[in-house]
Amino acid sequence: MTNVAVPAAQLGSRAAELAVAQLEGETVEGVTLIGPSLTVRGSSAPMRAPRA
């Protein structure tokens, strides 16, 4: 089964860093991107051609 993993520990760590920075009066950046990872396993079938 193919899945998309979201790095929860990394998200939580970054959220804590931003929260502490704000509490200390620092200006924080507006967007933080933390990319997910895709794990494709052999049980996944290839994509079919679209129907007409």
C-alpha cells in the first residue's frame, strides 16, 4: 500500500520553535514548508489510462 508520511516530530519541533520565538517577541516568518515523503510499495497497481 502506497502512503504519504508527514514528519510529525519535525512539525512539532518547528511549531515549538516558532511559539517560543513569538513569546520572546521575535518576528517569525509567515510560512514554513516541511515536505511529506511518498512511499510507493509493490502492492500498488500502475495508474490506468483515463476513460474517454
